[in-house]
Amino acid sequence: MVMTVEDVDLFEAARGRLEAIAYRLLGSAGEAEDAVQETFLRWQAADAGRIEVPEAWLTKVLTNLCLNQLGSARARRENYVGQWLPEPLLDGDPMLGPADTAEQRESVSYAVLTLMERLSPNERAVYVLREAFDYPHREIAEILDISEAASQQIFHRAKKHIADGKARTEIDQAVARRIVEEFLAAATSGKTEPLVRLLTGDAVAIGDGGGKVPARAKAFEGALAVAKFMRGLFKPAEHKRAMVGGSPAIHVTTANGGPAVVAVVGERVVGIMCLEVTAEGIAAFRNQVNPDKLVRATEVWTAAGGHGEPLLAL
């Protein structure tokens, strides 16, 4: 079919929402972009004039493409080297999507994106469409070709899975940033005790290097084990500089709506550590160092410019 300017404009107006849905469903910015592009190709091949509700049509096509992708992704992740973590997005990235409500912000948090890996593809789709984009169950049922009652049941089941895996209530961002700065000071002090005091007793640290950057395959668990690991991680060493191509500058920023530590060499992001900060202390560190999952973050970081002086350099 030959597309009209109006057809293209209609799709472009929907692109941001489609990308935000796809990112939440797939946990990967690159895969989300691919899914949206494939949706565009199908829109291009369709008879747009015969589509009564283009937004619903586009969402249905995209969601089903993502569901197919999730099925194959699960098989690939079984052979993934080490831990698999989602691709983090830095503050200001439009792919983060709407953040007007607590539910929308939580649905794209790094902790919840990680927890969503436990859901079935259908559970993930219903949870994202309902929780983050407020689709009524009637429309979700039409998108997924299920009954409205089934959509409601799947949503409640998915929400319970997420709630069961979440840490304690998170705290104010300004307080969280202060705690992150205290953490960095403690991590570079060379002492373990100050770090332990900032962590919850059951704190965990997980890293994703994708087999391209060294990252421990098994998570560190417990405050003492995590504190010892962090003390070593933030200890300057020549072999670490050689591995990332220079001396990393460490910044405190926001990723996926939560506090994060970003390591930058030149203008290239070489690591993003997302921290889960609760009223009891830091409950989790999720460290993304796979370079394939830092390409978009580097683009956003470079485009933003003027990040100020780093908190420290390693």
C-alpha cells in the first residue's frame, strides 16, 4: 500500500507510546525499537483507511510482536553468559514513557523490570498495559484475544507476583541521592564497616556483563558479602582502567526513575549501577556493564551534556 502523509504522521504521533510499551515488555531498548519498526512496516502494508481505531490496531500489532519476541528471548537467555538484567535508561530518555502516576513510575523502575522477568508473556503484557498505560480490561482482552474476565485474573496474578518480590517501601529521591553519595564515600574509604551500616541485612548485588565484561555469574547476598564486593569494585586498579579504556568518572544520577551510579570514560557510559534504596537501607545493586546494553544510555548521556563534575574518578 502507498502511505499518505497523514498515515505517516499518525504513526509518528504514536511512536513514543509504542516504544514505551515495547521497552516495558522486552526490557531492551534495542529490541523495543525493532518491534516498533516492524509495527510500522505492517502499518505501511495495511489498508489504513479500513482501520477504524488506528491506536488500538497499532497497540495490538506491537503487543503481539513483543509476545513473540519474549518467547524467543527466554530461549536465548537460557544460554546467556552470567546474569541477565534489563537495559537501563537514563533520566530524560523518552522511552521511559509516562510518569504521571506512582503506578507508571513503578512499572518502569529497574527493580520491577527485573521482577517482570518472572512473569509469563501474557502476565507481563496485561500488567504493562493496565498498570502503566491504564488500558481498560475490555481493550486488553481484545488486544490479546482473551476474555475480559481472563484479563482481570491475569492482572491480579501478575500484580501479586510483583508485590511478593518487591523490597520495602522506597523513599524520597532527595534522601535516596544522599544515601547513594554516602555509599560512594563509604565504598572508597577502604573500610567494610561503613558500607555494612548502609545496607539491609539481606542486600544483594547482581551484575550483567553479557560475557563481554567480567561480572560474577552468581549474585552476592547479605550485607557483609555485598560490602566486601563493593569495597573491591570501587578500589582503583590499572587492570580495571585497561578493561574500560581509561579512568572512569563516577556520577550520581537517575536511571529508570531511581538512584543510579554511572561510570563514564570520555563520553562513553561503561557502567550503570541501579540502587534499590529503602527506609531500612540499600536493598539491591543491579550493575549493567554489558556494552551492548549501554549504547542508548551513552547516546542520551552525550546528548544531555553538562553533567557537572563527577563525584569521584577511579
